[in-house]
Amino acid sequence: PELVPETVNEGYLSIPVKPYEIPYRSLLPKYEECTNLIVPICISSSNLAYSSFRMEPQYMIAGHAAGLAAAIACQENLELHRIPINKLQSKLVLQNQIISFDESPNGYFEKNNTVIVDDDMTRFVEKDGAWGMSEDPNMGRHDITFLYSNPKENAKITYRPHLPKTGKYKVYGWWPKSKNAASNIKIVIATSRDQKEIEVNQRTTGNKWVFLGTYELEKGQNNEVRFANLNTDGNVFADAFKFEYVD
């Protein structure tokens, strides 16, 4: 038979993971092997960890740290393994790199007075039931992925943002707009003291930030945005929510 050229995908790994810290030692060879080499791309890791690391943002983060480390080593006439890590970390923080979840629990997703929680941020999102995940580039998604559920199978989801202070927040939701989406989704916005319910129509709204109202929310992770596909008249989408401090 005639041979037909084709391309075969022998493997595809696309699994959202929790954000993680990158240790400085992963940029260095063993001390006894070499003391003047730092490599921010070919890091010391397992092949699975490297499949997550090998993206441009991580390369830039590691390159930034490597450049500063090399400068400190030259200034203080030290081997790269012997530089003061506290000094390196302090300089990175001054230059706006995020190095600790204790000091910056939302990482890149907190800017000025605004916090965003996306569907794949497993530290802040709890899902139950039959949710599917999509990377459909033709949908108006907020980030890489969004979740969807069919009303024939029960599904619910809860977002718990980590807010920097107590006060009034404008709350926005983002989801793909679809003719197959539900028009009667009940969204509950709750604190430890109170809760309010609103109805949204994902059939006619979406593909942008949709304003859901202004609410008195609490500092920390005591607030919830939750909804389910119970008694809805179409598919339910879960993507992202934004919390903008106003007072």
C-alpha cells in the first residue's frame, strides 16, 4: 500500500499544578565538580519536573536569579555555592520577583488592590462532581483552561480567595459565553457572617469580566464564591473571579 506521511503525537502532558518555589541549588552543579558555573535552563531536576520548568516565564525567573548570583559572587569573590542566599533573595524581592508564598500567597495574581482566582489554582478552588477541563482556544477563556459541567451530572465548585484586607470589594466573574450555557446559574457570595445569592446568564454574558456587585468581604480566606449546576437549563462554566478592593 502507498505510504502516507503523517505526524504522530507520542505523548502530551498538560496538568495544572500548584505554584512552586525553585531552589537556587537547582541552578548549580555539585560543588566538588564545578564552582564557577550557573545554568538557569538545564537545571538539576527530574524529567517530569523539567517538563513543568521548561517554559519562558520560568526561564526568565531563573535567569534573573542567576545573573544576580553571578554579580554577587564576583563582587564578594566567592564561589557561586557560597554566596549569601539572604542577600540574593533580598535583591530579587527589591526587583519585584516573587520568591515566597508566605509573603505573597497569590503570587502574580495579586496586583495593587486586586486579587484574581482562576479555575486551575487548586490552593483556592475546590470542585466536586463531574467537571471537565478544556483548553479550547476558540472560547473566551480567562487563562489557559476553563471548567464545564453538564446539568445531567451533578457538579459544584467553591472559590476561596486570599484577600489582603477587610473591606468592600467589587466582584467580577469571567466565563466563556456559549449558546449552550445555562441562563439561570445561582452564585452565592459568602463570608463567615453573611451570604448573598445572585443569578447569572452565561448564555448572553461572558468572554470578559462581568460585574457581580460590591460586597463587604473579610481579610484572609474566609470568603467563598460558590455555585452548582443543580436545576440549570444548560451547561455551567467555571473560569475566574476577580476581587477589587474599593474601600
